[in-house]
Amino acid sequence: MAEILRCEHLTKCYHNTTALEDVSFTLQGGKIIGLLGPNGSGKTTLIKLINGLLTPTSGGIFVDGNKPGAETKKIVAYLPDNSFLNNWMTAKQIVELFDDFYADFRPELAFEMLKNLGINPDQKLKTLSKGNKEKVCLILVMSRNAMLYVLDEPIAAVDPATRDYIISTILNNYNKDSSVIISTHLISDVEQILDEVLFLKNGRLIMQKTVDDIREENGKSVDALFREVFRW
């Protein structure tokens, strides 16, 4: 598979705080990657850099060979950790908005997933439960035929049943030639779908390994290794 994301000595500082320091790695297409680390490790900063919401202090970041910007937004589908939807809009209006905005958006898939969830497209978001709002956000992102999906804590604030739905939606609806980056603390819930993991600690990349290599070399699950590496 071709390279989809490359970071070269990537550093990001906020005033006197270094959020990321000298981070270098390459990710290939066709993989589901876990971006793992405790709070304050730099995960969200990295995600915002990938999406062009921040600029590096030094070093480089390249999505499909390009620096984050207008071109990369065409191929990156981003799910932030907070809802980005307007409560006064209906699900149908938001689907139509995404269809107008993104050339790779698949409205028929979005409406199919809404139907499967029993969500009325004409229902305003403010009338939906928190879990259903989270599902709508995910549906919009996964209905794009993107090259890279970047999901920041997609299962953090939902119940176990919704968590299972979100994981199955991710697994069944992304382009198999593309890659998915999932930032999460709930490793045991997503481990079964991960191909590879990145461990961040205090802004530094301390590990990049495939899940198979972790199990073979360490004789333990990703969740168990994470708990060992980040034990206080």
C-alpha cells in the first residue's frame, strides 16, 4: 500500500509548553491504526496538525505527499472529540450540506445508516439523545469515501451498545484502501479491529508496532502492554 501519512521530526510548542517533540513516523494505506497515550501525551495536537488546524513549530507533516491544507481536506475525514453539528438543523439538512461540500460524500450511505438506526432524517438534532448525536456525527464522517479517516475519541462518551455500533460502523464503511486513525483510551474495545498502534508519551513517539508484533514479541494484548508502559 502507498504511504498516506508521514511526519518528519514534527514538533509543536504552545508558548512554553512542548506538546509534540521530534515525532517521526510513516503510515501506509489500508490499515486501522490506534493512536494511544494518556491525557496530555499529544494525541489531539497531532490530530489537529494532520487536519491543518494547527501549524508545526518545526519539522514536517505530509498527507498523501502534501502539507495539510485545502487539498488534503478533500481526502481526510475528521471526527473531532466534540460535536460539530448545529442543533437547529435536521439530520437530512446536515447530510445535504455534507453532500454539497464534499465531492466524496455518499448521501445514500448516510441515509441508509440513519434508517438502520431508526433516526428520522427530518428530526432536529436538539431532539436526539447524546448517543444518537454521536452516531450522526460518525455517520457523516464514515459516509465519505476518504483516503484517511481521523477519529478523535469516537467512543469515549457513549454507552457500550452505542460503542459496539460505532466500532462496527468504522469497520464496515471505510474504504479498504484508505487508513483509519483512532485516538482512544478504551483500548480493549477497539483492539480487535486495530492493525497497528502508535504510543505517545509526553509528546514523544515511544512505539510504533503492528498488533501482531506486540502479541508475538511481548506475549500480551495491546491493552496489557499499554497499561505496563504507562503505569504510574
